[in-house]
Amino acid sequence: MTHLTPDQRNYYYLLEADRAGIHKPILAALYRVHQFPDLADGEKGLGILPTPQVPEIQLNSFPKQVQYAANVVRAQTNALEKQGWQGTDIWNSGEGRYSDRFLAILADGYTPNKSDTDTAKLQPSDPEQLRVAYLNDIATEYEGTYLPQNLADLDQQLLALVERIPDYYMGLTHQRDALLEAVRLWRKLDTVDEALVSIANDAQIPVSRLDDTELDIALSKFIQRISPNYGGYPHQREALLRLTQLWRQLPSREAAIASLEKSSNPNPGLDIFDPALIAFVQRIPDYYEGTGLQRNALTEGFRIWRQLDSRSTAVAALGIDPNSLTANPANPETLKRLAAQLDRELLNFIRRVPRAYQETHQQREALIRLVQLWRGLRTRAQTLDSLKEDLKRLEQQRNPEPPVVVTPKRPDRWTPNNIQISASIIPNGNFTWAEATKGGTRMPPDQATVDAIVRIAQLAQQARDQMSRPFIVTSWYRPPHINRAVGGAKYSRHIVGDAIDFVCEGLSGNQLYWTLHPWWPGGLGRYTKYPNLCHIDARGHRSRWSY
């Protein structure tokens, strides 16, 4: 049987640690010190053994061993809490890990109560071996991650964030999910559905009648009770770390800790409105009617975007003499023509915004002001409230509007500085720069390489037209270090840029080879190891081979 890799095992550790509200490295440590029993899937276990309530068949796979081991750790902490252990007895807050005292208790093993169907038996282990294995996995977990050397302030940072969350809660999906996860872990529940039932009980409402408004009220009340009831127990800390991770949309527990070292402010910042701003901008061309309010909104947005000092300066930057708009006496036909010209330029600007947006403060403020003026709102706060509602609608939208595609003008000649990733390499051709550069990750460093890519694209287009079917490119330009890494030939044409490996659906490499053989002017190869693959290059002479 195929054994799991360390990363695959770590995936199960993370999954169950998140569910049970425990510190993930303890699961890796249990696996390291036990390596028992032998499991039906060919793996070794975490020292979890059956009981009359939990038969062996429920424990005979690696995922189940991890699940029940997590349950054991949670049950052991629960038992110690009932015995009067404080959070500081179980957790070493300065080092951010379970205490040596708790590890010694866990090393003694665990036998559940006869009525417990969620927890199996943990066999004893050597206390020092368990401690060393636990510390080693912590070190591995933190490798390459910025974390403060002393985590003694973590609890204070978590509570500072939690206490201000009601001020910034907007009812967005990820925020609600963060609060529900906090409820789940704080109350030692396994599923979000159980957390919803728990919150419904708080609100004295059947869960079937718990709408978003009532849920948000109940969650807010729960959050407000956290700080005065925080005892520093591991499951409470994990609940708040999970809340932080989901609230800030971070990839990991460690990222949440690192973010708290920088700031414990739960304010998500204005960048949370970016999806709504871009969605608004993309709709403008469809709804623009040339009214004075709309024209003023776009002009002001353009002015702030370009950091210009006045409306007149903005109009001039759009190619229109501002004096001609205020001429006295005014010529109606001239004003109509100038207004139409201004509208065209403003719409051209707004169509470029989604692609040009770099998330800078200036650009974001320009779009917020544009929304305010377009919607006729009196204050900035009202504008942000309207964008918040836009975000909620976007979250519920099952068929979002596709992004606006702005196709830039093709240059007369491609250079390393003007490549357009989505553009075809040759006019009206099928091969794009995305294919040649592997999605922009292998950009040509000089003009010679660019010209080589264009050269092979011209010839490959002829071959594709002859085949009357798409070429699926597997490899095109390869920088020298990548060519070495993939085992390419020392003098491979891929390094030059004028070689393509490809397949055609429904055709073998031999069929491609024999079809191209009579006329292809450069190198043409096929591979016995890869029977569907074909190689072409634009070297200056005919060359044929099988490899």
C-alpha cells in the first residue's frame, strides 16, 4: 500500500486540530512516539486503542486514529479543568505550547469513561520522548514563519481584538463564519450546525427560525461575554486564534499570531470594499446616460485618480479646453459636441480602471468619491454603508457579472517590455504569450528570445492550421535554470525560446511526427516514453529524431 507523505499526515493533523480546538503539533508528537498500532491502510497509528464503546474497526485507518487522538487530547484537558486545573497549568503562555506538566499527564495514557463513545483509549508513552517530539514539530511548524519569541502577550492581543469586533462587524459571510467558529471551539463543539443550535438556544429561538439578523445579534452578545469569561484554557485560546484567522482571512494559525504582533485592531480597512468598488465601476458603461450628476461623478473620480488640483485641470487632461465649456455666449451645438467628447473620454477612462487598479490609497479614494457622487449621497459614511450592502449582494450573487475585458492595442513589434500575456503572439493567431511564458512565470529576458518566440509561433501556426485542431502546449520558453531542473538538454532550443512541446487531442506523437515530417523546416522530435508528445523548433535546418 502507498504510505502517506509527511505533508499528507500534516493535513489530517491540521483538520482535526481545527475541529477539536487543540494544538496541532501534539498530534504529530503522538504519531512520532507511538507508531502503533499497524493499520489496515498500511499506516501506523497514534497509540489509539479500542474500547467496548469504540471497536477496532472504527480506529483502523490513519484519519480515524488522528480524529480519536484529537478527541483524547480535548477530553484530557476537560477532565483536568474539572479537577481544578487552571489555564496556566495546562498551557505555557510564554512559549505558546502545552505545559510540561500537561504533557506528562498525557504520556500516562488515557482511558475514557464507559459511557464515552467519542473517545478511545490512548496507550502510555515515554514523557521525555513525547515532549521532545512535540517541541520538534513546533519548531518545524514555525520554520520560516515570523513569530514573536515570547508569546506571553498573545492573550492580551486576542482579547483586545475580540473586544472591538462588534464595532467593525458588517454581517459579511467571512465575518459571520469567524464568529461561529469561535462559538464552536469555545463550547467544544464539533460542527458549525451544533454551534448554530447553541446560538439559537441562547436567543431562545428555534434554529429553523434563526435568520441573519437574529443570528448576528446573538453572536454579538456571545463575543461581548468572552473577555470577562476568558480563563486562558487552550480551547478558549484556539477559539480566539481561529476567529482572528478567519476574520482577517489569513492562511494559518501562525499567520494569525504574526498579524496580532503587528496590530490587534479588528478594523478590516478600506480594502475590504475593493470587490464592490470594481463591480460598481464595471457596471458604469451600461448605465451611463450622460446626466450632469453622472458626468460630474466621473470627472471628479478621474481628478482624484490622477491627483489633479481642479475640475478644469481634469477636463484639460481629458483633451478638452475647459474654457470652451464656459464660453459666453454658449453655442448649443458646440456644447453638445464637447459633452459627447467628454463622455467618450470619461468612459474610456472608467473602462481602464479595473485593469489599472493597484489598490493604492489615492485610487481607492477616487472610486469611493465617484460612488458617493454617482449615488447622490451626502457623506462618506453613507457611501461606505452603501458599499457594504453591495458586498452582501455580491456574496449572494450566484451568477456574477464577468469582468470587463480591455484589450490593449497591439504594438508594432513585441519587446521584453510590452508583452501582453493574454494576446496572441502573431496577429489573429492561436498561440498566446501566456502559453509561451507559462502564464507569465517565464518571461523572456531579451529581444533575441522574444524574436525567437515570435519565429516559432509563426511556423507553429502553419502546423496547427494543417492539423485543423488545437495544440496543447506543455512547454515553450524555459530559462536555463528551469531547463536544468526539468532535465532538458544542455543546448535545448527551449532555452532560446523557439521550441514547443505539445500534444493534440486524439493524435499520437507518431501521427504528429509523420504529418509534419515532409515540410517542417526545423527540428522535429518524438518520444517513446511519452507517446502523445511532439517537439518542434525553429532551428535553421531540418532535424529529425526519436528519443
